[in-house]
Amino acid sequence: MATIRDVAKLAAVSVATVSRVLNNNGYVNKETKEKVQQAIQLLQYEPNTMAKGLAGKKTETLALVLPDISNPFFSEVARAVEDVAQLYGYTVVLCNTDSDTDKEQTYIQVMKRRYVDGMLFASNTLRAADVLMLNKANIPLVVLDRAPANVPCLVVRSKNNEGAKLAIRHLLDTGCRRIAHIYGPQETATGKERLIGYEEAVRSFPWYSPTLMEPGQFSIQGGMAAAEKLMERHPDIDGIFAGNDLMALGALKKLQQLGIPVPGRVSLIGFDGIELTRITEPELSTIAQPIYEIGATATRLLIKKIEGVQLENETYECEVELMARGSTRGNAEAGR
Amino acid sequence: MATIRDVAKLAAVSVATVSRVLNNNGYVNKETKEKVQQAIQLLQYEPNTMAKGLAGKKTETLALVLPDISNPFFSEVARAVEDVAQLYGYTVVLCNTDSDTDKEQTYIQVMKRRYVDGMLFASNTLRAADVLMLNKANIPLVVLDRAPANVPCLVVRSKNNEGAKLAIRHLLDTGCRRIAHIYGPQETATGKERLIGYEEAVRSFPWYSPTLMEPGQFSIQGGMAAAEKLMERHPDIDGIFAGNDLMALGALKKLQQLGIPVPGRVSLIGFDGIELTRITEPELSTIAQPIYEIGATATRLLIKKIEGVQLENETYECEVELMARGSTRGNAEAGR
DNA sequence: CTGAAAGCGCTTACAG
DNA sequence: CTGAAAGCGCTTACAG
């Protein structure tokens, strides 16, 4: 492998000059530049990223920390992150935490010693101490969904509460009169906020009861189990709002197994807008977040921060959108 | 950030000694070792990975090149790769190629200059020249599914031909008498081999016709379109073998939209065994590859190669397994 | 506009 | 068992 020294020798200049044309900074005479570029061509020279990183204090690497890449929501986010990163010349390192605090700690340490230029957190276990530590280590940070309390940091998130209310209004509008909720883990901001949105939207109704709420761990299995319990407990339920699409998918499957027509007898709506909502028959109505946009925006913000743009430590809230499809009444023919 | 120098000073030894205890190589007196470890503790010292990489010629980084992380098959693979890598102290860099040769070339260059310790290719566009180049650059390589012709390299793959035949046999066993095939891109090994397996299994039947084969691009959309065409062209089809699960999922959706009972009138089977095959009702029968195992095995082999273990450039073939579930006849109650 | 030199934070023979 | 020193391949003030 050719080094910058070889190029310098061949072009009969100093390594400093080669470095200048390489990075396009500092003045360099046009002819000199051409000589250097020819040498680079000839030697097929490619700069060593590590040496560059060590000398220049930049690695052009981003760490993406998420619970599980095989969860379709996060793989869509990851795709967006990598696309944008690639556009700006950054490389993405993948970290699966399984929402396990220990694993997350390990990764934070590992990424710190790798001197990643920035971190993107889409995991729920980030604590205030971690944020502080990263600040101290001078590693820019963008958090998805949830900021630890009392520490300033950049957050990109969706309007969960509003989305939940949108879901309930849609179910009411399409004739539902007894609406249950399958909720996600209450340690997560998304799980909690959507549950609160549901409660706020329905608690004034005479039919409201806490027994209309059932946890589903944000998973397909959890959604199936929750739907089964709910229908057993309240056979007159005619609408279900699931806190994410995975649980809604599980609920749909269970309802179909039980022979309960969707949306004929029970309307069903999820939250997130992952691609999978389109693979079932009927297609799943959902409150869609702009998943790709969230990942892309977060990455752009992170890169800006890395490149020294002063950003307020604010929260970027993304709009959510009702996708009325086959699984809610009046939309059986929609989305085809 | 403390450096190795700070540690050396505090422990009153040389940096060489610190390096030795850090890497646990070379002799070092027990008491000295303890002194050093205490200093490390005190200073909260963490070695700089880049400096280590530059000096030691190792980055402990693996590049994972795949078409698209948001494809569930690849996100399952990625999860396995990262798990194993993490276990051995390696970090994984993500590269989405969209099966685009240009993007792939770019990534190969970028990863080369980053001096990744090894590459895992799960993309179909790898060419013989690339393999040779990586060999020359001394970057160990493991390929998933497909090896370019005429160049030695390590390949991990599944028994596609055999799997296709297993699928056809299952359809025949459960009473199908006219079986169609939705096939994947013929530039891919998987797409091609499964199509060949299908042809070999059915061509001796009197009902066989080339018009029973329809391309579906390995996608849900493609699967839907293909299923529609097939049923229009041959309304008497009573079994469909799709070359992957995504296309099978698309076919299932289309059949349900058309009001064609599955498996009542048409039995359906996919290939891959992704998790999504369980979310539909009926669940999808499929020829399962051990996806996680494939990713894990490939990563272990790659790490062995990196660590200097001599490996034959052979092909590791994984077994496939018939998962008979609700979408094929006689299994309507299976898998619940 | 260009070069010499120091330095980034490690590892690794080589002496001792 | 331990240290001095060279070197990994770059960048970046500092002179000129």
C-alpha cells in the first residue's frame, strides 16, 4: 500500500503539500496540485483512515445504538442513518443493546475508545449520567424518542400523545364504542406517552375501564396474548388501539384465529407505520411516524453538531399521520 | 483523556510495560502488573483504538456488506453477525449496497482505507476482480450465498436446490397437482438455484409448463404481481412455491384479496424462514434456512481467518428444513 | 505557496 | 522481566 510519503516522493513535494491537496485546505499552486494528483493516480494511493483519525482527531465514524436491528422499526431507522451518513462521508457502526443497560454501558465505553465522532441513541436505557459522560468526552449525541430527565440533549421524536388521540378519534369516527388499548413497556417514552394519550382520550366515556388496557411488550407475541385476554375479558370490545404496529399485527393474527372479523366486529389500529402493516390482509390502519425521516433528520443533526454548528439542545418533534386502511371500519376497501 | 504515557508515569514504569499488561503479552512481573492496573483504574484509562490500530495493524472492525438492512432476512443476519463480533471484541460497520455495483465498489474502497480486519459479503454483486483485490490487500473475506466463479474464497450458503425440491415434494405430498413458481432475480445464486430446483422437480410432470414460472424480484410487491398473473393465466393452479418468503407473503396477500382460500384452493410455501412468516393467518409454510446460524457461522469463520487460522477456501453448506404450517394443505391447524 | 518537524497514542523488536 | 527508541501514516502550526 502506498503511503503519503510515496506520493510526496513521486511528486517531488513534501508530505505536507500532499496532505493539503488531499484535504483541499491551505493554499497550493495549481501545477503542484496536478503533479500530486497524478502521483496519487499512479500509485493508486488511498489515505489510511486510522492515521488520519489519530493525527486529525476525527474518525468519520458514527455509532448507532439501538435495541435490536432485527426489529423492523429499527432496521428502517438504521437504513436512513446509513444513507445519510454515507452521503456525508461517515461510516456507521452498529450496536444492539437488547435494551439492556449493561450492554449499553459496554458499547458506550467501546465507542468512546474508538473515538467515534458522534453517537445516535435509539435505545431506551440511556441515563443522565451517560449523557453527561459523553458530553465530557466531547462526543456529540442525538437521542431518538426519549431524553433522560434534567440533562440537555438533542432529541428527535414523534408526537406520541397526539398520535394516540388521533387513533382514538379515528376509531370513534368509524363507529367504535368500546375501545381497548394494548400498551408498550412503560419504561419507554413511546409506550408511556401513547398510553397516556389513550387514557386522556377515553376516560370521560362511560364505558371506560382500566381493564381495557393490557400490556403487549411491543412484540407480536405480546400483542397476540393481550388481544386474547382483552376479548375474553370484554367480548364487546369493538376497537383496539395498539401502541405499536408489531403488537397490532399480533392482535390481528389472534383475532383472525379466534374467528373475529376485522374490521367487521373489531377495528384495529397500530402505531409507527412500518412497512409490515401492508403485508396483512386486511392491511393495518396505523398512526404513521415518518420513520425514515426521523433517522435521516437525527443523522443530519448529529453531523451538524459534529461539524461544529451550534445547535440548541432542543427537541425536534415529528408529525404523525393517520393511515386509515383495511383494519378499521369504513376502510375495508382502502389502500388497495 | 488519559494516555498510556500518563499511566506509565503514574505507575513509574515505561509505556512498553503498560502496553504489555494491557495486551497481556510478554512477561511482566506480578507486582509491576498490579501497579499498572491500579494506575489504569485511577486514571480511568482507556486505550485509543485508533492509535492501537495504526501501530498494531489491527482495527478490530468488520465490514458487513449487504443489499439492504431493512430487508428482514438481512437484518436477522446482521443481528447474528454483530452478536458474534461483539463476543470476540470486534465492531461491525454497516454497508447497504442496494445490490448496486457502484455502491459496492465505493464501500470496498472505503473499507479498505479504514483497514477493516475483514469483510462479510451478503451482496450479490461481488465480482472476481474484487475478491482478488481484497486478497491482495490482505483483507480476509467471507461470502454469503454466492462465490464469484473461478476465484477461491470462503462461502457460507444453504442447500437451495435441495430446499426447492423439498418444497415441491411437500406440495405434492399434500395433494397439489399443478404447481407454479415465483422466482427471484436470476443474477442471484439463491434465485437461480431455487428456480433450477423447481424445474428439476416438476419438469417430468405432464402439467409442467414454462408459463408456470413468474419473476417476483424477491419482494412483496413482486410476489403480489406474480401471483395475480399466475392465477389469471392458470386458474387451476393449486400450489405455489415462492423463491423467498417476502414473495410468498405478497402472494398470500394477493390470493386473499382475490378471495382464493389458502390453503383451501391454493397451497403456498416460501423459502428462508424469516420471522415474518409467523405473522400472517394462516402462517406461512416455508423452507427454513438457519438464518441466525448462517450469520454467526460466517462471522466465526471470518474471525478465525483474521486471527490467522488456516482455513481451506471451501464452501460451508447449511441444511434447510421444511416448516409445514397453515398455508399448505393438511397443515391448517399446524403451528398454532 | 511550500517544507521541516513535532506530534497524535499506541506496538514491537532489540538490548539489557 | 523492563526500558529506550523507532515507527505506524497522517495533520498542523510555524517558518520562510
